[in-house]
Amino acid sequence: MMKRNQLVLGNKTLKDITEDIVKPVETLPSKQWLSLFLSAKVLLLFYISMIAIIIANGMGLLGVNNPVAWGTMIITFVFWIGIGHAGTLISAILFLFRQKWRTSVARTAEAMTVFAVMTAGIFPLIHTGRPWLDFWLFPYPNQRGPLWTNFRSPLLWDVFAVSTYATVSAVFWYIGMVPDLATIRDRAVHPLRKKIYGILSFGWRGTAKQWSHFEMLYMLLAGLSTPLVLSVHTIVSFDFAVSNVPGWHTTIFPPYFVAGAIFSGFGMVVTLMTLVRIGFPQFKDYITIDHMEVMNKIIMATGLMVGYAYGSEFFIAWYSGNAYEKFAFINRAFGPYAWSYWIMICCNVVIPQLFWKKSFRRSIPIMFTVSIFVNIGMWFERFVITVTSLHRDFLPSSWGMYAWSFFDTGVLVGSFGLFLTLFLLYLRVLPAISIAEVKPVMNVGKETHGGHHG
Amino acid sequence: MAKFKKGIAGIFLTEEQVVKAAHKTREMGFTKFEALSPYPIHGMEEACGIKRSWIPYVTFIAGLTGMTAGLLFTWWTSAVNWTLNIGGKPFWSLPAFIPIIFELTILFAALSSVAAMLYACGIPKVSPPIIDKDITSHKFAVFIPHDDTGYDEKKVEDLMKSLGAAEVKKAEF
Amino acid sequence: MSDMHHPHENQNNDMTSPAESKYWLSLEQWANDPEFIEMAKQEFKSTPLREGNEKEEGWARREFLKLMGASMALATASCVRRPVQKIVPYAKQPEELTFAVPNFYTSTWSDGGESFGLLVKTREGRPIKVEGNPNHPLNKGALSARAQAHILSLYDPERLKGPKKVDGGKASDVKWDDVDAEIVKQLGKGGVVVLTGNMTGPTMKALVTDFCSGFKAKHVVWEAISYEEIREGQKASYGDDLIPFYHFDKAKVIVSVDADFLGTWIAPTAFNRQFSSGRKDIKSMNRLVVFDSMYSLTGANADLRYKIKPSLQLDVVMGLAHEIVVKKSQSKFAGNASVKAALEPFAGAAQKLGIEPSKFTQVAEDLWKNKGESLVVAGGLQGSASHAKELQIAVNFLNSVLENDGRTVDAKAAFNLKGSNKDLFQLIESMKKGEVKTLIVHRANPMYAVTADMGFAEALKKVEMVIYTGDRVDEMGAVSNYVLPDHHPMETWGDSEFADGVLSIHQPTIRPLYDTRSLQLSLMTWAFMAKVGPKRLTTPEIFYDYLREFWKTDLYPKFGKGKSFDAFWDEVLQTGVISTGKVEKASGSGRNFKTEALSNVKPVKSEGTELVLYPTVQFYDGTLANVAWLHELPDPVTKVTWDNYVSVSIATAQKLSAKEGEYMEVTVGSKKIEVPLHIQPGLHDDVVSVAVGYGRTGAGKVGNNIGANAYALAQWSKDGVVYSGLSASLKKTGKKTQLACTQGHHSMEGRKIVVEATLAEYMKDNGANNHKHKVFSIWSGHQYNGQKWGMSLDLNLCTGCSACVTACQAENNIPVVGKKYMLEGREMHWIRIDRYYVGAPENAEAVFQPVMCQHCDNAPCETVCPVAATTHSSDGLNDMAYNRCVGTRYCANNCPYKVRRYNWFEYTTQTEKPLHLQYNPEVTVRPRGVMEKCTFCVQRIKSARNQAKIDKRDMKDGDVQTACQQSCPTDAIVFGDVNDPESKVSKIFKTEPRAYALLEEFNAAPAVRYSVKIRNNGQATRNQDGAHKGGHA
Amino acid sequence: MHLAKKTSVLALVVGVLFLTGCKFQYGIGYNQGYSPEQPIPFDHSIHVGQNGIQCQYCHNQVERSNQASIPALSTCMNCHMLVRGDSPFVQKIQQAHAKGESIQWVKVHMLPEHVKFSHSAHVQKGVNCQTCHGPIETMQKVSQFSDLSMGWCVNCHRQPENKAPLNCSTCHH
């Protein structure tokens, strides 16, 4: 057996762990946090006003137009949904694979998932021309006959997949947090605080029976989330793959999208974790460089998968002999939107190769920079798929360009406001690391202890 | 609200102690006792004699229900209630309905499992009595309720002490 | 009131006029606020049509309320009743009117060029659509885009609401009575000139003549696009001062030298019809050879197109004559020495033109082989170079050589186009001398279309009183003393004889909306008040009586054929037109060409860059510049909207190192204009072309300052106006704009989109180049047992004239979006005409393809709509339920034909009043955020079906005509039930070997078929660029 | 656990309401029963019920037009030139007619703009006025009999014996 590095540094006692983790919840926020939060808040207000203006005036404010009927909203939707995959992957799939290192990052990654899915979920709703009628997307009994929805539409699959995913991942995240909320409740001094966390923790007491059911449920949810997380991005990819636009209509999309989602998700996790480590130095003992390195390895691996998919697409476009398909891919790389394609290639395939070098994998500034590039690159991947495929399809007469506008920038940037506001709030009011999950693995890798193995 | 039971609790400071204590308590013939810990402990179920959780059966049945519901709903709405010629596809386009059916399967299974867990754990409960506020942080406890077979205050206190309890106290649970 | 076919002039009104009466339901109710006149005066509401800041300023308050409203509505929807609506029935119901059932009235319209027989569709007394009158022998039911669009000028919010006195450009209200008194006093002083546009109506002409005789006035007829050069050429060649009728349908070989007869020349709609009828039987189809100095629509339809410079026009015609008469010694002129001498200088024409001599000889040979069945035409603005008259003489000579005169060119049936630049020139001279005391200007705008250096404005200052009858204070109105708005043509009576022997009646179809008065009635009133003029002028109270009397005395005896006059009159109103058949059959009598006319025909020096001014299909002379539909209509060839521009060849653009959209200064002598650059494939390197009809300053909010006024570059002299061949220079200005081109790409990229074959290939195989794909589906599909609608488009007939585009816009309430949004790719047209260039860019040939919703059986759009807003109907239509649409736009992405259109903003409800009166109540106006597209005019299908039900019969082929089909002059569009074995369309679907489905290999199973375009260019094979590679599904 | 039970009962009720919603919803948000005061209390029960005037006598365009149309005053005057001149309402009509004015009736049956209903198509098909408008011959004041919801339309179009089309474009274009 390989010698393991310690998962938790600093020879902590159980009490130390509790105190380290709940500290942000029990202390007043720092100026640093406050300023970040206020900026995020301003960005969120900006976002809300952008959405309000767009809803009030029409989709025409965005750059969408006739050949390119989907634009920033859908691109950014896929971007956030993709990011929302890392959390579930860490908490569910790595749980099933018994990866113990996941424990300290799972909570925050899941929170990120929930917030990213929330951020993403807003886009399909506001990208419709008449968002006030979005409830028509749900099949409910009505006075029109009743008139049902069209279950053949990938967008309807999306409605089901994204709402199921949002529900299940939120539930998964929350259920995992219940024992920790009980910890905060029990430590609370102020009665109101006790009351609030008492309600939030459902009255959890940690009996052996509860733990038994809890662990079983956790495993079941992990088991359910795993196919779910794969299905969600598969279905999101169906939005493209099931339609017939050259450049969209490919069978490679589901695995390609899932790999891309994990890639981008981990990119965002690394971005956020480096920031969390800076903001809450006590977390460095839990989210160690080793953790970061493992995630960087995943980034590198999924980056290669994504790169493979890019190559494979090209090959298939050529090999299929389909003229439209062939053109679409040549147009991607050498057409008027080639710049976006090469940004994507650079950010997603080239730059992550830095991680072949161990010292780069373990350098916080480098991994932070790379993760930012991954985020940018993955946004551009969706831009490339959406815009460059649509802008030149079957009939050259209707070819056109996307008419990027201020509002495109507005909703893209603004969506970070929503995400960051939620995330920053989360860091202050909820335990950012799973207390109950870290404790069992606190001794992993410690020389002195033989009780645990794994 | 179910009434809370009175009884005696022993507070322990290490994982090993509480597992041993639970094991011993069970050997003593107590059946209704509870072992409390801030995190799930390997071997505790065995020590307490807790059987494997029944939640997976709920998950399975709920999943099947979700699948059937999805299947029937898409079939009834698309092929029975109002048939529409959409893109020349058959009214009953099963392959296209699979994603919906799948998602409903997962949704039903997941939510039912959570509901089952809440039920099984007897939560949500509003402000239940807490034996010691550190049990959710770094201490462990074994609680024996007064109505357990062979309950005797003295005997139980002694037992706890003998097992190395850092503290033994009367408590409500 | 003796008849029941028409609403009446305002003075004569014993029934409740529809415009005044009220019974509007749903759309009508919303749309037809009886107070619309007041409403129209209200502030201009922000519409997407206008660029600029209204949007930013306007959204906040209004839209916030809307948002609030939406949430309130959600909260209270279930318990609040709908707002109370009122129904106001007629007090007395007009007999001919059934609510919600349209009435059709025959009428006539002319914009100074072509004149059309119309059927005006009215609903509850308001015209909502114009269609061609099928009885009219020239347009035969078809209309041009402009004729379709002119209905919008009726509802133009900027029309004057009453007479105005203008002083220093400022207009103030006056009363008719006061004006009349003053004018009559002024007219008494003599020196009266009536300046009008071309008048085709015999009654109107008679009335003006009567007026002129009464007041000793002079009548000057002037049109910016006058065709005067043709009349002069005819006069010099044959002694006839007329424009002969042309029979393109009887010509097997047509040579056009800069005469854009399919686009703008004389009677393009009639000529389109004639031209295409000569191509219907492909085996004996005609050949069109075009020598084109700009890239005209006719050039785009040519089998053989040669680019030339205007200075070489004579070389083409005389060169061809030289080939025939001198080289081959053919024709009766062969031995004539003077002819030979005149032709000799043109011996090397082919070299001079840069055309391969054998090809040039081939053209001459084709002409001679088809003598008597060929036709050579030249003229129009492009043909108005300094040698315009000589060009006409040469053309006449060549037609005489070819014995076409009397066969394909017929002087026995002339076009009534009498506009004269020379007369205007003289008028200006006499105005300068102070000989004109009163000038009455009617349907003429010399302030816009005459170059400033002619001094028309200065000359006007010497005129004591200028009376203008325009419907707004435009360029001419601003310098007039009185603007006395005439009725809109749709509000007035009249008649027309566009070509000899084709008399059509002009009925009003709505009571005048405003306090306007027809010029006819004005002239009658003034004559009555001054007690001058013949009795027939002063006795009747209204023009209608004058007209009826004129018909009774002057026309009835000729055409009456023994019927009583009342019966005759009823029949005229019903059929709308009487024809002597002169235009349908050529007279056969050729005239003697005066060979001495040739003595002045000398080669023209050809050097440097030459300017060509040309009218466009959209605007012609620029009169309708305030009609937004026409701005939105892409130019048939360049596909640019909302602008004019200077076109240069690719090489010239490179030489100038200028890019598309860069503003260029075009200088001719001392005159210059600034226009953006457009790089035009297939243009001669030494030619730059600019469209006239733009750059209006007095047209109104829509048309003002769009493009530049290219009339300013023309050169006036007493010999006429030179529009073409002027030496010009281009300079970059450093400014830049974007031209709103609706087509993103101009090459087919080797895809099977427009399939072409040469005639030779077709003769070998009727399905030439129509490569069929084997397609299969994993689904079995649905059965269509009853009707199943389908459409066929014959690409061999379609000339790209774009009438269908505007017809569809009028029929289906399609909004206009404006240049800004055109640039962003948000045009709303349900039918578009794709134009691809084929071949080398410097000699690019063009093909046209109208594309609308293909109503695919396996519609990809339907599958992806999450809310089932678009589904397939049992009769094969791709239905779009606007009210169900939430606007995900997924369908638009998934449509391989990209025919779906999205309401990016609130377009329709912001329509300025009273433009909304034009809306078709049968078609839902679409709110913001919903998708729309061609419906195959489902409202017409439905009303035809209802009608059949009312008549207790089955529907038959031809019951349903879509708006595009109805307007198509070439019959390229056939619509009908493909399940009916007898229908035309089903025969094309089943048996036409040329028919193919667009993107067939994609297997969307469209309900539209295109038929292969055949090029009669004498070549063995059509080397399409890249041909059709791959794409097999 | 009680809470859980309560929740489940509530969920059940909501579910049942939801699933049978279409039945319960009829009439909500629609103008069924709308019976506004008219400027002249025209009584169908007298004209149609007692006097037996055919519907098409006044609504004479119903066979040809999409609209049934409220008759012009001139139609009223066909009889009321002579009949019941003593009634103040009839006098009102006579006066209006003499002045060439009209009466502003309150619209009872309202369809949204995107619904293209054709009276003639239905009348030609032999659908009775009463099928949609109810016992109009007994109504002293017209009231909206049917809810005129899309479901109501579709239910009739669905009956196989009616052979009516169910396409979207049948009503929406």
C-alpha cells in the first residue's frame, strides 16, 4: 500500500475540527468578506436589472437573431450547468469509489453545484420570449382541452432533468448537512440562533440508528445522483445533439459534454477553493495542497478527454462524408469565429497541460490561473458549439453573425453576481466543510494510527 | 408529540469507549438503548445490534413507481388524450420519452428515500432534548431509557462508570 | 346612386360611410378606434422602426408598469372578469356589406410608370390589401411590389389632414372656401401652368384640357423617369412620337441593352409575365441576352449576360447590326450604302466590348435566325446617356432589320407615357422669364428629382402662386404657397389607359380619411367659380359625374357594343377593365425605317469611369419613399435594404482599397454625393452605379434621409437629361456604415440548392442535374387522407421580382423592423428570395430562389417545440399557434431552411395609427416573444373552405391562391392540394422531372417543390460551381 | 411523525385537486354566466320564445359570415316602425334610427383576438344556436351560457360524429 499523505493536517482533536469549521459561522464577518459580498450584491442587482429590462423589452436586446436564435443565455446556461456537475461528482461518484479525500471538499463543491444549477436554471426561463408563460413548459391539467406538452422536445427533457437535478442535488447537499447543522445548534448560545439551526437540523441527535439510516440514504442518494448527474448533462447535450444543425447533430455529445462539465466543474472548484483557503486560513488544514493536486489531476485528465472529443468531432465530420458537417467544423476552426475556437483550444487543451509538472500542480497561483483559464475556455466551448454551428448552417443565404450586445455581457457577468452572492452567504451561515465526514477520516495517513485503512 | 423518555446517559470521550460501551450494554440485555456520536462510527451498528436499513426497498419501489408513472403519463397524454402529429413522429414515441421517464424514476426514488429516512429517524423534530451539547462535536454517549428491560438506575450508573464514562447523568431523550 | 359597387365621393353620401360607422369586433375593435384621426395626431410612439434613443427613454416607466401588470394579472386572473367591450352596429346597414366578409373592388393604380388593374380587398369599408385584377390584359392579376405596398401610403400618418398655406416652409391651416376664392382670383391673372406627372386616364386628360382651355393654361407633363428618349428615337426612326408596345412573349431571342424590363423599365410586371410565358415551354424557350452596365434584375435573369459601359451601348446595337447587315449581308438593308457607311465604324464592336467575337457573332446569328421573333430593347435611366436618342435609333434600326417591327414591337398599341424633360426645361426657362404667374403642381416633385443647378427653385420665386396637391409638405410642398392635398388614389375616382386599348376604371375604395380634395374637383370648382371652361367641366357637381358623363359620351360609343349605358357602366365597374385586344395581338404591320436617322449614330468615346443612375424595383422614382415595406424589401439583386449605395466591381474596390460600407464621394463634374460602397460581382470595372429614388428630405419620418439623392448627379440640358455614362470619380471619405444586406452569403458552396441545367442538358434529359436521393425514415409517418397542401416553385420562371415578398407582408400583417434590426438579422419576411451568384465573381451569374416555410411532413421544428405550439395539421400544414408559443426559438434553430421569424420586440401593437387599419383581421397580429412563419395563407384556405361549405360544393383546384402566388407575374408559384390528382400542383409533384425538394437528402419531406432552372445559353453543360458534392444523408 | 402524516394528507389533497383540476377549473377565469345590463333591455324570450322569430331573421349574416352580428337598427325598425311604439325603449330605438345614430350594446360573448371562430362554418354544418348559446329563447337578458374555453371547443370537435378538425390552425392563425 502506498504511503498516504495526511488528509487532515495539524494533529487536530475532534473538538479542534468542530471549532475550525464552525468558526466562520460563529464569528462576525471580516472586512474582506464584507467587501466581496457587497460587490457580489451590486453585481446581483445589476443582473436583476438586466433581466428586468430584457423581460420588459424583449429578447431583441440580446444578440440573438435569425440564424443564431440561441446565444448568451443558452451558452451561459450550459456553462453553469456544467459547473454544477463537479459537486455531485465529488460527493456522489467519488463517494461510491470510496475516495476519502473528497470529504473536505465535498460540501463546498456541492454548494457550488446547487448555486450553479440555480444560476443556470434561471437562464432557460428568461431566455424565452414570454417568460411569464414559462409554466406552460410543465404538463399540468388545464382548460385548453387539456393541452399537454411535447415530450419529444429535448427542451422539455431539460425541464425535467434540470428540475430533478436541482431538487436531488439540493436534497443531497442538505441532508448531508443535517448533522453539522445540529452541531452548530448545540454550540449556539443565542436562543434565536439555537432555534433557527434547531429547525434547520430537523432535531438531529446522532443516535446509532439515525446514523445507520443516514449512511444508507447517503449511499442511495449517491447511487441515484451518479446516473442523474450523467443524465443531466447528457440531456443538456441532447438540446444540441438531437437537433439537426450541422455541428450539433453528433453522437459524441453526451460523453463529451459530461467530460467537459466535470472539467469545468473542477476548474470552478479549484478557483473557489483557492479563494476559500485564502479567506479562511484555518481551512488549509482540511483542504490541503494534496486535495488541490488531486483535483488538478482530474482537470488535466478531463481536459485531455475534452481535447480528444474536439479531435474526434473533426475526424467524424470528415469521415462521415457529410458536406454540411464537414463545412461546420472547418468553419469552426477557420471561419469568422475561429478566434473563439482557438481560445477554447488554448484554454481547455493546451493550458491544463501545465499540470504534467508536479510543482505546477501544487502551486496555488498557477492552479488558480489555470482554473480561471479553464472557466473561460469552457464558456467559449459552449459559445463555439452554439454560435458557430448556428451561424452557418444549411442554406448559405441565411448565414449571419451573432450580434453581441451590452445585454449579453450584462447577463453573463451578472450571473456571477447571483452565484457569488449565494456562495459567499453560504460560507458564512453553513458549515463549509462536512464536520461529520471529516472526523472519521481525520486519522487517515497518520503514522501513529492503525485503526483506519484506505 | 411523542413523549420523551427519561433515563440515564453515560458520556464518553473516545470512539473506542463508546463502541465498547454499546456492545456491553447490548450484552447486558438492554434493547432500547441509544448510542450517540458526532459522526458515524464504524462497527457501531454491530455493537448496537441495528439491522441493515430498510430504506433501499423504499427507493426501489418508489423508483419503479416513478418509472411507471412517467411511462403512463407520457403515453396517455401523447397517444391517448390528445394525439398530435408532431414532426411526423408516431403518437407514442417511446424512445423520445425515455429521458422523461428516467428523470421521474430518479426523482421519485430520491425524494421517497429522503422521506423514508426522515420517517425512520423520527425527524423532523422540533427542539428535542439534548443530553450534552458536545455530543454533536467531540463526545459520545450511551443512553438507556427507563422502560428498558432490566432497567435499574443504580445498575445502569455503575455500568456506565465501569465502561469508562466521563460523566453519568440522568437525562431525557 | 345607381350602382352598388363602390363607396362614393365624400360630397355624395346618402349611406353611412363605412369609415364612419362602427361595428368592430376583436381585432377590428382594437384597431379601428373611430377617433383614429385624433389619435394619429398624438405623439409618435416608439417603434422598433426608429433607431435612436426612444427605446432607452421609453422603456423604464412603461415597461415597469407592464411588469407590475403581469404579476397583478397572474394574481387576479381567476376572479376578474374581462373588461367590458361595446358593440356598435350600423344604424342602417349598407347592402353590399357583410361583416367579416371582404368586398373586392376593381380599381387602378399607377405610380407614374407602370399602371395596374387592381382588385382592392376591403373589410368593413377599409382597404386592407390590393391584388391584381385578373381581367387586366397587362398585369393579369399580378402586381409589382410597389403596387402591393402603395396601400400603406393611404394610411400614412403623415398625410396632410387638410389644405395648408405654406410660408417660408411653415404650413398653416386654411379653409377650402378661402383658398378657392383666392386661387380663382389669381387664376384670372393668366399665365397658368399645370405641371403634372404622367396621366394615363383619358377622363383626367380631358378634364385638364378643359381646364386649360378655360383658363388659357398650359399643361406640362413631366416624370423623372420619362422614357422620352424612346419617343424621340421612334420619331426620328419612324416619325411616330410614341412608345411602342413590346411583345416579349412572342420573342424567341431577346436582347436588352440596359433596358431593365424585368425590374423597372416601362411595364415590368406585364413584361415579367410575357417573358416568363416564353419560357414555360422549355423546349422552345426564349433566350435572353443582356448587355448590362449595372447589375440589373434583367441581367440577373439573362441566359447570357455581358457587362458593358454605358458609352458602349451603341457599339452593342450597331455592332450586332453590322454583323447582320454588313458582315453577313442579310436583311433588306444589306445593299444600302448609307446604312453600310453608318455601320462601318462599329465593325470591331466585339473587341471594343471585350466580348469574345464568336460569342458576339452568335448573338447576331441568333437574332437573325429568329427574325420577326426576336426583340431588341434599350432605354430607361441606364439607357439615358448623352447618346440616348441615337441608341434608340440604333435599336429601332436593328428591330427593323430583324423585321420585328409590327411583330414584337408594335406601334399600333402605344404606352401612354408622355412625360417630357424637355418640356420641363422649357417651363423652367419661361418661369425664369416671369411668364408663369400660377403654377399648379400635381403628382410631380421637381424639387427632388431635378438637379439643383437647373435653378428650378430660383425660377419658382418668380411665380406668383404655386399650388401643390401633394399629400404632405414635401420638397415641393415646402416651396409652394398652397398645399392642397389631393385624395389618395384609393379615395378617388378615375380611369386609366396605360396602353392603347386597355381602359381600366379607377374606383375609390374608402371614403376620404381627411379633409382632402381631388385635383379634379379643385379644377372643376375653380372653373365653376370663375365661370370659364366648357359646360361639361362646370356643370357637374363632383368629378364622378364628370367621369360618368365622359364615359357616356366619349367611350361608351366606342366600347358599348349595343348595351345600355347603365349596363355597360356596371360591367366596367365589375370587370374593372375593357380591352380592345390590341396589346394581346401584334398588329403585324411593320413601319419603314428612315435610314437617314442613322447618320447621327456615331461611336462614342469610351474612357474612364462612368456613372450609371438607375431606378430600383423598390422605389422606382422615389415617390413612395415613406412606405416602410419598400425600405424593408431587399433589392432583388444586391439584397440590401434601407439604403442606396454606389456599386463598384471587385477589382475597382481593390483598386480603391475600399471595403463594403465605406462612404464614398461620387463626383460628377462639380456635383457630388456621399454614399456607401457596395461591391458588386459581375459589374464592369469602369462602371459605378447609384440608385435614384433615395435621399428624400420631405418624404416623412420613414423615408427622410435614407441614402443620398442621386438625381443630383444627372446632367440637364435642353436636349434632355443624361443619367448614364457620365464621367465620375470616387473618393473615400473615411466614414463608414454597414449596409443592411439580408443575405449573409452569396455562394451556394457547392450544395444542391438551386439546381440549374442548360437547355442542351434538358433536351437530353428532362430531369437534368436533378439528382435524386434515396431517403428513408425509421418512422412510418402519418397518412394524409383528405386535402394536403403543397406548393411548387418553378425556378425557371421566377425572376426574383420580389412582388411576392411585399404581397405576403401585406396579407399577413408582417411588421417592419428598420435598418438597425435588419443589420442584426431580424427581418420578418415570411417569404424571402435567395439570390446566389454562380460562376467567377467578375462575371457572376445570378439565380433566384424564393424560400418560405416548406411545411415539412417530418418537420424538425415541431419535434423540438416543448409546448407543442407548432404541430402538423391533418391537411399537411405546419401550424403555428402563436398564442401557445412561449418563445424558446428552438424551432428556428432546428429549421434547416431558416424560415422562422421571431418577434424580438413588440412590433405590431406599437404600429403608429392609422397604419394599423391596414391589418388583415383574418390574421392574428403577433405579440412580442412568439415565433411566426409562412402559413401557406391558412386564412385563405379557411375562407375558401367556408365558402365552399356555404355554396354546398367541394373545393376545387384554384379556390385557394396564396398571397405570393396571387401576386406572382410569372406563375412561378403553384399552390394546391397534392392529394387531388387533377390539381396542377399534384401533377408537378408527381410528373415534373425537374421538380425537387430543397435539401431532399435531409428528408424533412417538405411540401414545397422547386423546379430546375434551365439556362438557354447555348452551352452543352452547366458547370455549377462545385456541382453537387456529397450531402447524402 | 404527526407532522409527516399531516404533510402527507395535505399532499394527497393537493394531488387530487391537481389531477382533477381540469374538471374543477371550468368556468374560472372565463365569463360563463356573464349577463351585463344592456342599454335597451332587449328580451329574447319575447322575440324568440313568444313571437317565434327565427334567429336568422335578425342575425341574418350568420350563415355567410364569421360574425353573427348584432342587427342594424334598420332591422329593428322593420317591425318597430309599427309595433309597440308605446314602449319607451322602442321609442329610444326609433329616435336613434331617425337621427342615424346607433345603440352601444355591451358585448357578451368575447373571444380573444387569436381565436378565429366562424359562425358560418358552424351554422352551415347544422350546429344549433342553442348548442353554444344555450336556451336563448328563454333568456330575458342574454347571458353567456358556455364558458367558451378552448377545452369546451375542443371537447365538441373531438366527438367523432362531428367530424370536426382538431388542427391548431382550425382556430388559430
